[in-house]
Amino acid sequence: MPFIIDYRCPPEAKEKLQAYDDIHYFNAGKIVYPAIGGHPDIFIAKTGKQVVHAPNTPPDTLRYLQSLNFELKEGKNAVGFRYPQTAHYNVFIDDKIAVLSAHSDEVIKNSCTDLEIIEVKQGYIACNLFKIGKSYICSDRGIEKTMLQKELPCFYSDPRNIILPGAGNGFIGGTLGIFDEKVLFCGNKNNPTANLLEEICKREDKELVYLCHSKIYDLGGIMHLGLKI
């Protein structure tokens, strides 16, 4: 099942990802502000076996998803140019919890009735939260606090060294993806972010794969929709 990633993904990361699977490059054009113009997690959310997408998901991506025979469901809210209209589909969902905000699309909320709903103030949830095995890593203190209150193992990662052109910095969720037992990281070694990821991957018996040599980039997630959640 192919990856869906930012069309501006660094060439070295593209080359390594292509060794695992095919790639669909996501480009929202001028629907959203430039910094997140290639971020699939602004338009697409996986809820169990369904993929919920914004009504104004770019046509080429929608056709691509249809060609893969996903169970697609259209959300109610179109994505807008700026926050919070860019946060409707930026959620975190696994097999037990759904982390949502007041801005999350109601179609997503209605698809999560069999999960524990965790409400947070941060609208960019997928950007800031990622799961590795049974552990979570996040780059938002509010999300971290809420997860810990729920007695979920959550580790904070300072996002200030994550590059997101056009913004002050990116966020940890946008740098990561999962493929089989591998954690894919659009970043390099020998920095606090990598060190924390190494600790979590060791704890969860996962292999950490570095996709870049020099810097850490926020791609809006390394989305692999074949992943079982």
C-alpha cells in the first residue's frame, strides 16, 4: 500500500521510501497556506477501516484513493486556508483512542463511537502526536498532559529543531511514519529528537530508520494507509 507524502519531500528521503513501497505525492495547491500545502494529514484521516477525507481533497489524490478501493467517506467541512479551518481532519486515532478537538469534523467523531474519545485544545493533533508500539511521542505540552492524565505513556519532544519552511518550526508527528516494524523518521542522528526516538524504539522493539542525513523535516506525516491501527 503506497505512501502519501508531501510533494516537497527531500530527495534522499524519497529514495529511501521508494525502496519500501510506491509513493503518491500530495499537493493541495493554494487551498491552504504554503507551509502545509503538501501535508496529507490536513485533508485525510483513517478511522478504522475507513478513510475520511475533506470534500475539497485535491482531485488527483481522491482518484488515487478510489483506485486503491479504500472505503472512503466524505467529511462535512471543507478545509480552509488558515487555522482552524485547516484542523478538521488533523486527528489521532488508533485501535483504542481517538484524540480530537472542537475543530474535528463531525463525520470523524461519528466514526469513533466505539473508541475512547480524548478531547484536547490543540487542533493540530496528528501534527503533534504519534504512536510507536504502545508508547506515544508528542510535541505539544497540552496533549502530553492530557495523555499522562489518562495514564498513557507519552514522551515530550521539543519541536524547535524541526524544519517546516514558511513556519517557525514543524512538529514531531509530521516527521514520522510506520512501515511493518520500522519507524520512519524524516530526520538525522545525533540530536535530542533522534535520541528520544531511539529510546522509545528500543523500549517498543522497533527499528528506527533515518531518512535524512542533515536535518529534520515536517512532511505532514509519512502516511501509509495500509497500516493496521
